[in-house]
Amino acid sequence: MNHVGEQVEQIDEHFRTAVAELAPGDEPGPADGPVSGAALLDLFDAQAGSRHLDFAARSLGRRKLGFYSIGSSGHESNAAVAAALRPTDPALLHYRSGAFYLRRAAQVPEHDALRDVLLGVVASAEEPISAGRHKVFGHGELGIVPQTSTIASHLPRATGLAFALGRAERLGLRCEWPPDSVVVTSFGDASANHSTALGAINAAAHTAHQGLPVPLLLVCEDNGIGISVRTPPDWIAAARHPALRYSTSDGADPVRCLEIAAELADWVRVHRRPALLHLRTVRLMGHAGSDVESGYRTRSEILADHARDPLLATATALVHRGVRSPGAVLERYEAARAAVARTAEQVLSRPKLADRAEVMAAIAPAHPAAVRDRATRVEPGRAAHFGTAPPESEGPLTLAESINRGLADALATDPGVLVFGEDVGTKGGVYGVTRGLRRSFGGLRVFDTLLDEQSILGTALGSGLAGMLPIPEIQYLAYLHNAADQLRGEAATLGFFSDGRFRNPMVVRIAGYGYQKGFGGHFHNDNSVAALRDIPGLVVASPSRPEDAAAMLRTCVAAAREDGRVCVFLEPIALYHERDLHEPGDDGWRARYPAPSEEHVPIGRARTHGDGGELTLVTFGNGLPRCLRVARRLRREGAGVRVLDLRWLSPLPAADLLAAARATGRVLVVDETRRSGGVSEPVVTALVDGGFSGTIARVTSADSFIPLGAAAGHVLLDEQTVEDAARDLLRGRPR
């Protein structure tokens, strides 16, 4: 017999031998129960196709023609979950979901699921969801949102999407998913211990406990092992959340799997509450093609799992119920093998991603003209909300007030905007930045969340998928770091791994940086932004001036809407309520709110203060008022100093930076973040890469966490250090 590859897998031989030895039994026939013979045949076809896809992936890998061998063998009972759902139910799947994918694809006419999967295995640019960027299970027409294999990191998004479906319906917003959808997400037993899984499950239960709809079907595919580490027996059952409806089924009982999956999916759809299906599975052929399973499992253990093969269990049910003879089952199995083999050879000739531009095309689509048009457009809803007293008529505002009015502007002009986070609703934020928004726009659009940053960002990820524009708040920059992968591994990658088919637009507001007085320590004064600047495609805005903050927030909202961009809006806590700049009472740090039609700040454009020709101070955030004061003192002494406010930390405004540097020939980078991994490093690099041949120096904060009280002054960059360094440069003695 000609197999896809020369090597015959043990599980393949075991299946064929075991089926050949089957004899029709006296189990109840198709007419005697709720599961029909046709349902079992559909289940078998999906399972057999998935099994042969695994064989083909391993064969292609041995031939150095395939690039992915994490298989679904032993997990094929998840096809029963697909059978219980609709193809319009959004699915965010575990990486062992081949049978689910094939069973769902069978619900959509003329869909070639075998080709989809194999195009991914060979990394072809024609693969229908990621265009060959990664082997994922995903397809827009099948309602499957691709996931990137990070351990359980997709669960917060799934919980957020389940929450957002009900919110979109109540707000009367258009959504890709039908209002009665069930969100299904699957994960492994080892992943169930990860904080993202625990947090998402808790968030789903917490939300449902308040009577809010969360139609989420969680499927834990429990094979008892995570690569080589065993899961304690019955751990998933023992550790399940008490607030979730719970059902369990063994993959070796296909009839029961079909019944339980249908029952639980229907319950979630009707009651709009979360439930957990504990699907007991086995893992056949190891973790992946490179995994030598015999190094940590005995031969008897491995062979014992063959008896629990879900594909063999379905074949046995077909024979014992008289649906098909053993020979007919084997013919069906071999037909799946032949179909996969034919398709595997066909996809080898399909094109791959050709160059860097093709690979990166889906990371960060940019249509600056469309973003400008949206940001400067005066929507009818604005006049309806503000009437004759729009924020630009108020007079000078602080930074916090300007951001507050900018959020009100976004809420008034876009009915899909949501503002949420810890304390942002009733209290109006720790610093009052969201004060009054809940009262003006209601609790459906401005609301408090539980204290879990992963769940806050997961809510944003799901809301974006549901067609809304979330503006979540992370209360302090230091609080982001425990949830940063929700930005790096989930938000920023969705467009990349779906070739732009799915988007999660959002603007994440984060209060941060140092210099906060009277309340501090490293959790409330954090100046580490390196983890954000490293994420491809992520926009990082860092406004200092009130008028810039309003205009930049509008730009971020417009970019999220037009291009699906993920934006981080870093707000300097210490400048929130500042009023003065040079002397007490000068009101120099307040500014008039710019109307949308008056000012637009494009992503990646800096702002220059002054036109001096001897020295450029390059800065951002809290550095701006310090540099403006230093520049004023030096100008009074006759020095020609200008200040460049970067405004955007990613992408850096390289063209504006070079222009300002060349105008003076001397640059001092004033960086309030740490010397190692801080903002000054890429700024200096941009100058060097751009061919700047003048003098460059930098002053930064120390490579230290920020302590309490006056001790913070020992490690944070101070104004005198900036002035001393500027004077040294002007004298031709750079530090």
C-alpha cells in the first residue's frame, strides 16, 4: 500500500488491523437513539481526514517540504463540538483542532478544507487565512479566528468576544457575528494552568454572576500531558470553576461526545452563560514530529493509548451499529488517505511569500489620508451631544481635562466606542480623567471591570472583533507588564496571522512615567517602555501638551477605525493636573482644546518648539516641560536652542528628528526612561542610521526601579542635569 510517506505510523497500522477484526454487534442502531448513522459518518470523515493530514505533515517534514507537525491525532473527538455548533459561531481554537476544522468546513458547501490545512503546512502564500505566515486553523468564511499557539493566550479574547456580542446587540451596533452566536474556544489541560486561562475563565464567571450575557463554550481537551509533563489525574475536574456549568465526555465514546456537545452548546445558546466541556482525549504520536515520546513514556503507556483512539472508537460504533461494514470503513479511511496525498502533492507547487514586503504587508496597514479625513471630520453626533458648548469653547484645559474631552468627543461621534477599565466608571478614574463620562454616555459604554489587566485587554480584543472600538485603561504602566502578551501575542499579531481578514482595533490608555509626587514607588512611577516599542505595528503615542493629547487621541481613534491599528496612549501622570510652566500662576501648561477641524497630528510626526540654530533638545513626556524651561534660560543668555517633542515613540518621527538635528548640528537626547533599553537608544540609532554627522549626547534616568519619596530624585533625570549637559554641548564639550 502506497502511503503519503515511506514511514508507516504505529497508530495507522493499529487502526487498520483493529477495524479489520471488528464484527457487527448488537448495539442500538441509528433509529434507536438521538445520534444518527449519518452523524457518525460525518464525524468519521472529519476524523479520518484530520488523521491523514497529520501523517502527511510528518511526511512532508521528513522530506524538508513541510514546516509544521503538531498534530491533532487523539483529539479528533473535537469534531463533535463542531457538529454541535453553527459555522457562524466564532471559534478560537487549540492547535490540535484539525477534526473540528474539517467538520465545520463540511457545513459550508464547496469548501476544500484539506487544501486549506496543507497549504499552511507547506507555508504557501495561497493559504487562506495567514497567507503562509504561520500554520494556524482559521478562515473567515468558517468563522474561525486564527490563534498563534501561545499557551491559552486566546482565552481572554474569547471571553471578551462573548461579552461583546451581548453589548453590541444592546447598543444596536452592526456585528459580523449573529446576536445568538456561541463563542467556542478550546485549550489543553496543561494550558488550563496558565494565568491567561485562569483569568479568562474567572472573568467569564464573574461577568455572568452579575447577570450579563457571556455565551462562551470552553472546551478543555485533556490528554493528560503537556509535552512531557503529566497533568495530575482528574485535575481538570477537580479545579473547574464552580460557577460554570460543567459536562464531561470521553473521546473514545463518539455517541456520547455528540450528545454532550450538542446539549451543552444548546444550553449556552439559550441561557447566554458560560459552560465548560471537559473532553477527555489522548495524544497520539507525541507532541510534535520532533518529539521523542519514548524518552519520557513507557512503551506500554503509549500502546495503551491506541485503544482509546477516537477514530477507532467511531469506526467501531459504525460497525457495531450496522451503519458500515469493517471493509467499508477501511475503504472510507483509505479514500481519505488518497485525497490527502493528492492534495499534498498539489500544494507543493503553490507560491510562497516572495519578499519582505509580502511578509510584512499585513502587520500595520496605513492609510494616512483616510485617517486624517476621519480625525478631522465633524460628525453630526458631536453637535447632538455638545450642543452650543463643545470643549473648544471652554478655555484653557489641563492635560487630564483635555484627554477627558477627547474621550467624550470619541464617545459622542462613534457609537461603537467603549471606555472601560479599573475605576473608570463611577469614580471617573484614579486621577479623574474619565470623570463624568459614565453619566453622559451610560453604563453600557463606560464601565468598570474586574482588577485583571489580562481580562481588560481581552475584553478589548473581543470588542474589536465584534466591530466596536474599545478604549481600555490600564491604571498604571507597571500593571501592563503582567498582561503585555495580550498586546504582543494577540492584538498585534491578529492582522498578521489573518492576512488582514480579522482586526482588533483599540486604543489602550496607560497612565505612566515617573515624577509623581506624594504617591509613588515603582508600581505607580514606572518608566519602562521597551516592551511596547518592540512590538511590530504597535503605535505608541506619548503626548505631553494638552492640545497635542486631544489631537493625538483623535488620530489614534481614527487609525484604529480606518486601519484596525492597535494604539497605546501613554499619559504622563505627573503632568495630568499641571497648570504652570515657567513660574507659578503663568498658566503655561494649560491650552485650548482644538476642534477636530482645526488640528491633526499624523502618526509619526514630531513638534518643534522654537527655532534656535545651535542646539536641539530631543525629548518627550515629562522631559518636554523641563526642556522648555532649560531652553528659555539658555535663550535668555543668547544661545540658539530648539526643542523637539517626539510625541510618538513608535513609529519614531525619524524625518522630523533628522531635520531638527541637521538644523543645529548638535543634539541632546533628554530621556526620562532608563539608560538601558530606554527611548534614547533608538533615537540615537535613528540619527546615526539617517547619516547625521553632528554631535550627539544623551541624558537619561538611571537603570533603577523608582523608590518612594525624595529618593526618587536620585534615579530620575532632573532638570539641572539637562541644563548642565546642554551647556557642555554648546561649549563643545559633550558629556
